[in-house]
Amino acid sequence: MPVSLTPSLSPKGRGKPRERLSDVHGKDVTERVSSIDWERVSQDLDAQGSALIERLITPAECESLAALYPLDDNFRSRVVMARHGFGRGEYKYFNYPLPEIIAELRTTIYPRLAPIANRWNTAMGIDVRFPQKHADFIARCHAAGQTKPTPLLLQYGAGDYNCLHQDLYGEHVFPLQLTILLAEPERDFTGGEFVMTEQRPRMQSRPEVVPLRQGDAVVFAVHHRPVQGTRGVYRVNLRHGVSRVRSGRRHTVGIIFHDAS
């Protein structure tokens, strides 16, 4: 099945008509997710392996999530990046039950992404197919011993960064994930851009920087994605990371749809 590589019809740059949920106050998560232009998200993912969703959550929700970081009872583990060669900064994996908004985003966004994931796997000749309900996919992960929750809260200070990487965690991997910026650039921190690289066969890596503001989310490919070439579809390998934070403090939430072993 060929992959549509029609460029995104969405204008580029801030202040232009994109996915602006301008009145998220008072909307529940289901309403917000339903308001997203998922056709545009699909087109952007096909075109560059990432898609921006502006104002997915409110500033108050961002601040409430960031305020959880010192409260260890909410988390199952803490990772200091420098100890493992991952970069500088740190992050914590949430325990089950997840914070309500993260659990709701995980279960309501997954069904919108599952058809894209299945289409990509068909195009790349990968036999794995993903069920429509997130609970069914999590049951598959847990049956294989992947029982640890993977949504995480990341904290960066001045000089911190995250090396390019892939969040795989086990045999069962959902090929798309979501990151939400909780801090406001230029007010709370400077630097710290979300960065992706894409390695195509026999070509140099292509970089992509996704500009985010507080409450914005980026959906992106975890591992690889299909690209239409002159001789058919081929796979490209992707990694993501964060450039050096120059000042201030930066918090983000990562929503990964598979669990870890």
C-alpha cells in the first residue's frame, strides 16, 4: 500500500492558521482531541515524521503537571541522564494510576494514531497491526511482560540537553508518541528546542526542529517511518532529542503508548 507523501497543507510558522485550540478552557480532553484536524496530522506525519498540535493543554494544566516533579510518590523511577550518557538533565517515569489528564490523553489520542501506525506498517511490509482501543494494546504489552508505565516528566536546567535517542522499551512498540511542552520559551527558559533527525539510506541525516510553546504537543515517529521513493517505499530511521537549554528551567511530559519490561 503506497504512502501518501502529499505535503502538509497547513501553513508554517506561528500566528498563522494551524491547529489552534484557542478555547481549551472548559473543554474536556475528549472534546479537545475531537477538535484536532487529524487529517492534517496524518499528512504532516507522512511528510516529515512529526506533527504539531498547538494548545493541547492549558497553562494551568501545564503548571500543575510540572509541579508534580518533586513529589516522588507519583513516580516509579528517576533517571539522571549524565549517569547513563543520555545527556544532562533528568526525568521520572510515572506510576500507575497515571495523572488523570495524561491517562485521558493516552487513551483518547491512541485511537486517532492507530490507523496511521497500521498504514505505515502495511507500507513497510511489517506484519504487526495495532488494535483500535489502547486498553487492548496495553493488554498485549502486559501479556509479553511489558507492565511498567512509560509516560514521563522531564526536567532540564541551564546547560542540560537530551541526546538523540529512540524510546523502544521492549518487543511491542507503538510507532508514534507525543511530547507536550509545559514551560514557556523565552519566559521560563531559552534554548532547549525539540530536535529530530532522519537517516535515509545512503544519505546524510536530515535535521528537523519543531518550535513549541507552552501547552503545545508534537506527535512524532518513535523509530522509523515509510518514505515513497522512485523505486517504491523504503524505511527511514528517526531519533529525537532536545538541544542545550541556555537559561531557566524546562519541563515536558512524554506520552509513550507502549509499556516497558
